[in-house]
Amino acid sequence: MNRKTAAQCLSELGNLTRLDIYRLLVRAGLDGMNIGDIQSRLGVPASTLAFHLGGLVRVGLVAQEKLGREVICRAKHRQLTAVMEFLREECCKGFEDDLPATALRRAS
């Protein structure tokens, strides 16, 4: 996972509606939910839901699958796990070998 992708995922989840959608899909499990059920459970207008789902799909946090006339949405747990691992990958390594950011900017 790179910084840009991690920041985009976190940005998408930083919106309350998108966070609610993602959490609802996590609760739904592997079966996911169709868009109509998401809309009725969250009380979000269709156009608003489409906008928010689009952002979650774009960054890889939600997958959509068309089954007949339904669109099923599922949380992509691996993407969120990758974001969490990105945040933890430097855990407890310390700062002894790092130059302060100001010194790095002057050296460039």
C-alpha cells in the first residue's frame, strides 16, 4: 500500500455517510447487501447513496456485483486491512536513523 492510496481510503471513510455504509456492509458479511436495502436502512436518497458508494468503490473499499436487476455491494476487508497495516508498519521502530523533515527539505 502506498501513501496516496492509504490517504484516499482514509479520506473516504472520514465522511460519516460513507463510514455508515462501510460499517453496514461489514455487518452484512460476505453476502453483502443490495443498494435498495442499504438505502432503506440508512435513509439516504438514491443519488446521495450512489455518490458515496462510488467513492468507496473507486478506492477499493467496496465491490459491486450486478445480479440480475440487483446490484450487490460488499465490503472489501483486505483493502481496509492493508490500510491498517500501512499505518502500523513503522510501529516502534524509533527515530534514531531519521533526519528531521526540515533537514530533509534543505538537503533536496
